Amino acid sequence: MEAGRLVVEFDVGDEHLTFIGNMHGGCLAALCDHCLGVVLYPVMPPGSWAATTEFKVNYLRPVSGGTCRATAVIESMTKRSAVVTIRVENEGRLAAIAQGTCTVKLAEEKVG
């Protein structure tokens, strides 16, 4: 991982597949949403945290096994928000593209 970029690999197991043999879209979305938050932590002030406020996934092709490789990149970031894109490849082929926005809460701010 480098600041502003994260690469994660996920092995697709039978438990992630639907009855027709493709990975459930919710599993793929969860992988993307996880990367959306994690890529921000190295560049936020200590003690800060991020919460997803908007998220979308374009599913481009079905995933039926193998390894998914998600690459998250911070496209824009301010003190209060960030926009991240995530590209997911499965066995070298682009399977999904996601984009999300996070609100950044600074350590000194109260929750609520």
C-alpha cells in the first residue's frame, strides 16, 4: 500500500456464490466498500475516521471463482470528505468499477 492507493486480493469461495454459480453482488460490493474506507486511513490525521455517505458499483461481468483484485485510488480529498474509485479484476479481467464518497470525522469532533 502507498498513500492514496490500496490493492487487496480476495479468494472467491463457494460460500460467496449464488445458486447459479456467480459471486453474489453484495459480496463484491462489500469488498469495494471495505477498500473505500481502508485506503483513507494512512492519509487522515491520527484518531480520525471515515464513513461512507454515497456508494455505487457498476458490475461489468460475472465472477464465478478465482481471485478478485481490488485497487482503490483516492481521486479527491479534503479535510472533510473524500472520493475514491475501486476497480475489481477477476483473473485479469475487469469485473466491476465502484465509486464512493466518505465523510471524514476528525478526532476532536464529537459523534452525533
